[in-house]
Amino acid sequence: MSQTEPVRDSEEYQTEAAGRESGLDLFAPGTPTSKRKRYWLHFIVYAVLLSFTVWPVFVPFNRVTPYVLGLPFNIFWDSLVLAFVAVNTYLLYRVDEGPLFAKGDAEDGP
């Protein structure tokens, strides 16, 4: 039986893992201050948005009427907050990864 990947405890694995970029850039030693501020901003937005879905902040929104888009107000509110969290996640990904298509990456149509 042959192994194609190095064993986790081996020196080869540790050298390979050290050269890879993974984990949170917020805690990486070489992360610029502007990037760290951007990560903290996204984290604060997440915390604020998610606080809108738990007690005691959710209490004013925990009612059935008015119906919005056929949903009770509390379900609509949770869905709206979830949509904002998804948008924040997408923005963080786009800012971190760069443009959607780099030059030459877009496929030419027939």
C-alpha cells in the first residue's frame, strides 16, 4: 500500500503546510493593517446582524403581524437578516479574492 500524501506527523508535511496560505489572515503576521481593519469591520457587521436574531434585540420584531410577502413578520425578519449576512459574506469573499474574472480567464463564446 502506497501513500500519495505525506503523513501529518512527518517533517515533509509540516514543511508543505508552512508554505501554504490557510487560516485567518487576520492573525497572520504579515497581514497589512488596512486588511485587518476590513476583517474587523466584517466581523462587527456579522455580530450586529446576528444580534438582531436573538433575545433581547429580537423582542420588538417577534410578532406575527404585519404579514410581509406572505410571511409572519418574525420569519420575514430572520430571512432578511440572513440575506444581509449572505451579502456581507459575498462582499468579504470578493474583496479578499479580487475580481471575478482576471484578464484571460473569461471563456470566449462560440
